[in-house]
Amino acid sequence: VNGIEIYSMKIDSKVTSRFAHNVITSRAVNRGNVHKEVFFDVELPKTAFITNFSMTIDGVTYPGIIKEKEVAKKQYEKAVSKGQTAGLVKASGRKTEKFTVSVNIEAASKVTFELTYEELLKRQFGKYEMFIKVKPKQLVKDFEIEVNIFEPQGITELEAEGTFITNDLQNIIKKTFSEKKGHISFKPTLDQQRTCANCSQSVLDGDFTVRYDVKRPTPDNLQIVNGYFVHFFAPTNLPKLPKNVIFVIDISGSMSGREIEQTRQALLKILDDIKEDDFFNFILFGSGVHTWKETLIQATPENLDEARKFVRGIDTEGMTNLHGGIMRGIDMLNAAHEGNLVPKRSASIIIMLTDGQPNVGVSNTQDIQAHVKKAIEGKYPLYNLGFGYGVDYSFLEKMALENKGLARRIYPDSDAALQLQGFYDEVSNPMLTDVELNYPENEISDLTKNIFKHFYDGSEIVVAGRFTDNNQNSLTVDVRAEGANDALSYTTQQDAEQTAKAFQEQEYIFGDYIERLWAYLTIEQLLEKRIAATGEEKENLTAEALALSLKYKFVTPLTSMVVTKPEDFNNQDGIADKPIEGIDIFTVLLYLRSQVFSNIFFSLLSASPQVSPYLYMAHPTWYTSVDGDPHFIISVPQKEDAICFNINENPGAVLNLINDPVTGITVNGELIGDKRANTDGKIQNTYFGKLGIANKHLDLKLTVTPEKITIQNGNEKTGFTWLDSVTLQQEGLTLIINRKKDLVLSMGSGASFVIVLHEVWKKHPLHQDFLGLYTLESDKLSEQTHGLLGQFFHPIDFTILEVHPGSDPKKPDATMIVKNNELTVTRGWQKDYRRGPKQGVDIPCWFVHNNGAGLIDGVHTDYIVSSLF
């Protein structure tokens, strides 16, 4: 393709005791006669951690180095400042994240990319699943997938399938297993890869999945190696516990159409699977809260028929009273237990489905979390399903984790009903409750999670830890749980010698795999705990997870992998980053690159004495502004990023933008609306139609409207129009009017401002002329400066977490930590008109909703004042 040939690609996976070590090796050659950019592009499981990446160019290897995120970021920014390409990991699908890196290769040169990642395979529905994305994008002469599995318990079944596997390719999958070893290989020839006889297009485009399970003569399997242990717990042939399920369903208006239809489909299928000894109920929330029955109802055939009629009639209405819905469900479940309406030996769960954010009743997410946690009191798990991209997923995840459950995103595709049903299937067969795996406290340190609310059929509990004495070679575990008929209680024991006998086939073992498995599981659980933690606890969890990530060289949300590319081949530093959820990273890259260009451009301009303050200060890192309807843009130089928010208020309102009691400078703005008021009762689009800038120490006032500029100095008034070209200097005032474009203003020794004039077509039926305000040299104002803009003249810090797709595919959502608040923000763009009203530039920023709530001090109405001066 374009002179670049991938002549070899091999995916080599070694699995030992469910822990997978995967190496993807890709070799390419530049067959062109000029240097070309070569891309290594691969999708990895979201649950995996990258542990190594290297490039070998003409025999010289350039390794990736894992660093703490901020350290890596500086190296990354240095690379971007040179306009160079970065390698990174970003979300690309439901199960995968994309890793991409590129390098320029001389003509006739070769490059080898090698990526290593590790993951603990989870057991679901009675099988472990390993997922490999196959997408070489061209025919590959030497293509191979090889999987070697070693399980000391013995393998009972092994299967492999691919979404792209045709009848012709089916026989190419070679599969063998016996006793403890399993092997799978897939090695199609060039002709077998073609979509047709002489096509150059590859049929290899899809998912390759390996599934297997192990023998279980006992419920437990303990393995001890070099001072570390892992305990696998998956009892079989247990009687199923009755379950008590409350479904809390969002029926707000945003669920209308396909979403509510898919929800109905899923619930009808779930009703077919509910057992007769189960109890259940439905709670619907829109603006209000509706229940099917007043209490939980047993799943008799008659009640199930009635429930199906109810589900078929579910329709949407109103807004999103999430708090009311979830609290009604918890109260109902609590009442059922207190009144002995459900079996004493049963498993209770709440499953909530929502596609929006709470906006009726209690809408503060922190208050909702506190109420829910207090009401549940750890008695049963809460599972939150976030439908679509408009949900506050971080809120749902945090609330679920605080209550022994988990959150799951339901993607708004044609199979959403199957996704909902699939999740229910995972939790539909509880076998045990209150599972405790207890280890001798004086022998074990750094134990992973060992208490579990439920154990579900077909799953597995994994606990790992290390011995305080590295030479210890035996372990005793006490197992306690509650079953359908009685309590489960027994002791199991294992010694290192038994493990050693099982692991005589050393070629299957990659390094200290149990130690790495322990580190992987520990990091994963620390990051999970961190989501729901705050303050000092969160800091400690972060520090612990970071230390382990660096020690064991895992790319996690706290670390990055820096790839230093060779000088001779257009030296580029890339970064492999591990997000929690996806982000349109290319937007960020373009923004950073534009900042670097602008910095150089404007520093050159500033070297000339003729350059106006407007051009000199049009530096993308040092400004705050308000423009448009009205949208505020706040630069955060230390983050090389920006925050933005809108203020929605009625025409005629005057907002305090800047107030500095030390220099005496104030800036207020009066809103105007469209010529024609909205008829649906909503707040009008508004803009600044008048600005008042004053310096009370100089008794100086400037009034600016789209028609004229008036200066009042004491009792003297001077007026100008926007048709004038003016340069005015008098005591305490410098004013430059660029005809019908903008004006630059300085008062005393304080900050300077640019006011941009936006003119619309005079006969426009709706819009009016309006003004935009841009601050320059804001550091000349005092530390006591405040106002909607002024408060941001002081340094502000923020952290972005949990980036994930938003309702607009081009604008991801995220959680922002700012001023000790957690806000849901959206990646977007706002227009910057510092170069003139006709030259608007899109500035990427994190958009804070609800009139800047949580970002600005107080609420936006605190900034309404009585007049311009």
C-alpha cells in the first residue's frame, strides 16, 4: 500500500493459569524510492495493559520506556512542538482500544514493530475468552496467530472462531489440546487471504476469539510460586439461589423511539428467563416515579403474564427523576426483607437503566450517591447500565462501585436489546452470597479483594497475594459463603511443591507470571477503588497504583509509554497512553500543534515595535474572553488547554465580568436578545450589546455599544463611532479603534482589553449586532480581582478523568476535577475572534454545563448587577 509492504505479522499468545502474555510483531519494508511514513496500528482489549513496545530499524532497536504520566507528557509536548507524530492508545470500540505509532522510513529500509500486552482472562458463562482483533489492512505474505495455553488443572474444552472466517478458512484453524496443554494456530496463505481470486483486498478483518475452560475436581485451585500465590475459586454443581430483582427503568423523553423499544424487547426476553422461585418488580422514572406493583412479586406464570402486558405498555414521558426511581427501588427491597416477603436465603440485586442525567427532584449527583449508599448499607449490589453517550457515566460507575456492583455502558446500536439481555444473563444465576476467602493474616501481605457479595454461575473469583516470608511454601485458606440450602464452610490447603510439579513444562511459563498476575490484579482493583474515593484516600490509592505500574511496567491510566524515535529517521517522540474511556485525541493534537505554531508566530510579531497590543497579546496561552451568545473561554496555560462555559440569562441583565478593588477597574456587560422573542418560553439567545469599563481611581468610564464608543472623564464626554480610525492617548487612557473591526483599550497601569464588533446584515430578521471582549495582560490586575472573567486571572488547575464518547460522536464527555468539584464536561470548540470578527478560529476546550456551575464561584446569578457602572 503506497509503497509500504507488511511482509510479516505474527500474534503470539502464551496463556498460563488464565494470565495471557501477548506479543504482536509486524515487519514492514519501504519498497518506494523516497522515505515514507509507516504506521503500526492495532486494537487491544480494554482490560489489557501494554507492557512493552519497541521498533527495530535496520537492525537497531529503539525501546519504549514507561514513565509517570506528567513526566511523559513533557517529553510528548516537546515532540509536538516540533510538529511530529505521536503514538498513543485511544478507545476505538466496545471491547478495544487502538494503539497507533508511526515512523518515517528511508527508501528500501525495513522496520519491525513489537508490542507486548498482558491481561487476566475473565470467566463468563463457564468459559475463559481471549479476544484478538485482526486487521492487517493488506495481504501479508507471512501471517500467523499462535496461541499456547497451559493450565495445571487440565483443559476440558478449547474452541476458536473468527467473524471473518469463511468455510474455506475454517480448516486453516488448527486446534489441539490434551491434559494441561492447548494449542491453536491460524496461518493463511496469501491466496487464502484474498477476498476473491485475483483481489488485493484482504478477508482478514474482524475478531478472532479463543475460548476454553479447565477441569474442576475441587472448587479451589491454589498456586504458589516464589513468594506469591493465586487462588482461583469456582465451585460447580451448586443449587441456584432464588433471586430478588428490581428493575429501575428510565422512561424520560430522551428514551423515546428505538431506545424504549429495545428496552421493552430486552425486558420481555428477561421475563422468559426468570425462575418461578424468583421475586421481581419494575420501577419506572420520568418526571415522576411509577411502580408495577407495590411490593416484590413472585414469578409465577400468572404474574409473569401480567408483567409482560405491563412491559409492552411502557412508554416515555417527562424528564429524569433518577433519584426518585432508585430510592423507591431500594426502599421496596428493604421493606421486602424486613417484612420477610422474600426468602431468607436469596440474592437481591437492583439493576438500573438510564440514558440521561438527573434533572428532576434531587439532581446533585453527590447527594444522590450519599442517599443511595446510606439506604443500601452494603446489603446488596447495585448495577447501573448507562444507555448511549449522554449519560453521566462516571457518576453511574462511582455509585455502582460504592454499592458492591458495577456499571456497564450499553451502546446505542441495533443489538442494544441483546446487550441488555446479555448483562442480565451474567447476574441471573447467583449461587452463593457473602463469599469470604480468609488467609492467615500473619503470613500474607498485599492481598487483593477477598470478600465478594455474590458468586454467579459460570464465573470465577480470583484472589492473589504475597507471603511476608518469601521462603514460605504452603498456604491454608478458610472459605465461607451462604448457599441456597445452607452455609458453605471448609478449609483448603496447597504447598509450593505441588505447584512446581504441575509446572514442569517451563517453556510455557513467561517469567514470574504469578507475581505479574498479582500486580495486574492489584493495580486493576486500586484503580477501581480510586473511582469512588476522595481526598487523601484517593491520593494514597493513586500513589500505590502508580508505584506498581512503574515497577512492573504497565501502561495504565496513571502512566504513559514514551517511544523515542531515531534521529536519522525524522526524530519523533511518541506516547502510548492508557485512557479510562475514549477521546478524540487528534483534536487535542491539532490544538497543541496550533498552539505551538501560534506561540512562535506571535513572538515574532512582538519583536516589532509597530505591532499593536492586540496582535502582541493574541497569544493563545494567555487570555480569557467572552463572545457569542455569550460563551466564555478560559485559557489554562499550565495545561495547554482551555475551559469554556455559557451564561443563559434574560436580555437586559447586566453581568459583572471583572472587578478589581485595588486598581479600581471594573467591566460590566449588558445582554441583548434576538429581535424576535422565543415563543416556547425558553430563554432567548443573548449577546453583549453594551459594555461598561471604568477606572474609579481615574474617574474614567468607557461605554461601548455596536453603534458608538463614549469616553467620560470626570464631567467631560467624548464620542466616536465604529466608522472612525482612532489612536488616542491621554492621561491614564490608551485607545485604538480599528475601523468597523475592533478596539484596543488600556486604562492606567491595569490590564488591556480588545472589544470586537460583530455586525450582522442590517435587515436580518432575527439577529442584532453585538460585542466580544478579550482580556490582555490580565496579570497587571491585583490578586483580589473577581467577576465572571476576573476570577480566572488567577491560576486554576483541573484534572480530566474518564473520557468517553458523548451524545455527539465528535465531542467526547469526561469528568473534570476542579475546585474540589467533579463535573461532567464535554470536549467542544468555541469561536475566538481575536484576529477580527471575520476571522473566527475554533478553540478546543472542555465545556462546563449549567451556566458554569461548579467552575465559577457561587452561581451565575450572583454576578448580576444593577447597572453598567
